[in-house]
Amino acid sequence: MALWTRTDRDLLSLALPTFATLVSEPLLVMADTAFIGHVGAVPLAGLGLGGNVLGVITGLCVFLAYSTTSVVAHRLGAGRDRAAYEAGRDGMALGGTLGVVLAALLAWLAPTVVGWYGPASDVAAAAVTYLRIVAAGLPFQLVVLASTGLLRGLQDTRTPMAVAIGVNVTNIGLDALLINGLGLGIAGSATATAAAQGLSCIVLVAVIVRRCRGLGLGLRPSPRGMGAAASAGGWLVLRTATLWFSLTATTVVATGLGSLTLAAHQVTNSLYSFLTFALDSLAIACQALIGHRLGAGGTAGARTVMARALGWGCVQAAVLGLVLVAVRPWLARLFTSDAAVQRLVMHSFVVLAAIMPLAALVFVLDGVLIGAGDTRYLALAGLFVAACHLPMLAAVAHWCTGGPAGLVWLWTAYAGFLAARALTLTLRARTGRWLRTGAG
């Protein structure tokens, strides 16, 4: 087999710009974590809880990006360009509508939702403050998800990359001004995040409106199209719900292990999000390329994309793991000035390095099946994975206390979660039942 093929070129030409786009949200979280980590352990723990709640909401809505990418790519591959843009336009309208409703609910129910985690009162107050402010950016964030999915389906990952870079520069500047300069603490972090999300939404919508007008396509969304977008994402919502259920349960267990462990878990989790979204750049490239190949009727091409993406994923995982082990003392000091939290994350970072190859397999195959539209299987497999993971978390909660051992076992249980996902995804990929052609 050739060392460098056209498929490799196609994958990397989409994956490299996608990396900058995918890590936009984790970079926002990492920047917030780094700034808040130097304010104190309590606001850092509050950011951890608030970030998890917000992550659950946006995670459940990720179908706006994933299903839009798949549908648009299938239609583009079948030569239906106008229909591809219509799917993206209607997905964006759905995202904006959902965002307004969810933002209002989040601002209203924030104290109740945070209370479900059982945190200390000072940590709960910080989390509620964060959520009520950051909710203002939720409608913008969901429109960005759908518009990014449209552009990915059109094989354009450079535009979202440029916007993501601008958003992160803006967020870091606002963090420095509002947190360090004005001393607003966690409220400043939330304000910076919401403002950065609004800016990215305005830019992406302007780009897509200009392209739609160039095709003579009306900008008014179709209610039927919005309903179709919601229906297409139904299985993805269930699939994502099972994943976030496990992730949220992990945060609940971390909360029970004490505020220091929760703060260290927030640092570890934000770094994990960054690393795995780097891996997921290949998964998104797979979504676009496999959707396009299957839309054009090319099953052999889809298999080739999967094989080459898995190879690149292995390379990425090895590099990320080695670098993480080498620089973990520096990373610990970067994220927090609390010596106790630094000692804890030094241990959990080793676990992260060890699970990178497993994460690469999971993320790439997940992207393959989403691109093929095999979302029903992903949803049902997610139920099985959650059923495997929860007993592991229950064991950690029962047998472990705070400190390095508790945090290490918590993330070891997460490795079990990844292993269960890897099993279900590998079995499906080997059957070939996901190779369904057509415009979608």
C-alpha cells in the first residue's frame, strides 16, 4: 500500500483546518480554566460544574453539526448542490430556535440543575453565576454548530478554521480584561465566552448568506426542512445523551470525592477535551468524505477513507501521548497555582496519555458511522456502553476517597468506557452494514 495517497491528501486537507475549528470550544474552556485556576479552587470547581452542564446541553445539540454534515455531503456527492444548501439553512434555523428556548430554561433552572450534583454551597453559587451569564451565548453557539456542519459537508473547513482562530483570540483577550483586569472572576469568564460565541455566529452567518444569495436560494427557512433536520438528528441525540450521561456521572463521582478532586478533574477533563478533539478532526473529515463517497455511490472509496483515517489516528495518538507525558509538569502549573491540585493532575495526566490510542480508534470509527448515517446503531450501542460504564463508576464512588488514587481510578473507569465504545464500533465497522449509498 502506498505511503501517501489521494485519500490521505483529502483527509488531511479537511482534518487540519477542522482541528482549529473543533478545538475552539475546548480552547475556550482551557483558557477559562487557566485564568480561573489562578483565582482559586472554589471558582475552578464551579467552572467545572458549570462547564459540564453547558457541555451536556451543547453535546445533545451536536446533531446540528453532525447530521447536517452528513446530509449536505450526501447531497453534494449526488450533485444536488441547492438541496445541500437548503439542508444547512434549515439546520441553522433549527439551531437558533432551540438555542433561545434552551437559554431561557438554563437561566431559570440553573440552581436546580447544579443542586443535582450535590456540591458545596460556595461551589454551587459559582456554578450558577457562570451558567446564568453564559446562557446568553447559547443561541449563537447552536447556530454555529449547524453552519459549521453545512460548511464541512461542502468540503470547506478553512472558513470555520479562520472564524475559530478569531474567536479564541477574542476570548483570551476578554478573559484577561474581565478576570484579571476588572476582577470579575467567574462572571468575567462567562461573559467572555458568550461574547466570543456571538462574534463567531455573526461571521459564519454572513458567509453563508452571501453564498446562498449567489445561488439564488431564498433565506427563509422551510418549516418542513427544520422538521426534517430535527428528525434526522433524533438518533444522534439519543447517542449523544448516552455519552453525556456517562460523562456527567463521572463529574458527579468527582464531586463526591471532594472539591480538590473536582478541581483536578476539571483540569484533566479540559485537557482531555482538547486532545480528543484533535483526534476528532479526522472523524469530522471522515464524516464529510464518507458522506460524499456514499452519496456518489462509492462504497470502496468509503472503506479506503476509513482505513487511512485509522492509520493517521494511530500516529496522532502516539505523538499526543508522548508529548503529554513529557510536558505534564509544565501543564500542571499552567492550569492552576494550587499546589494540591497540581499534585493530583500529575497522576491523571499519565492516565490520559495511556488512553490516547483507544480514544483515536473510538473517535475515528464514530465519525465513519456518522458520515454514513448509521446513527440508529450508534444510539443503541450507546445504551450498552453506558450500562458497562456505570458499574465502574459506582465502584470508584464506593471504594475510593479523594486524592491521587481516587482521581486515577476515576479516569481508569473512563478508559473502560472507551473500551466498551471501541468494541461496539469495531464490530459494526467490520460488518459493512453501514455502507448505504444514496443522496440522503
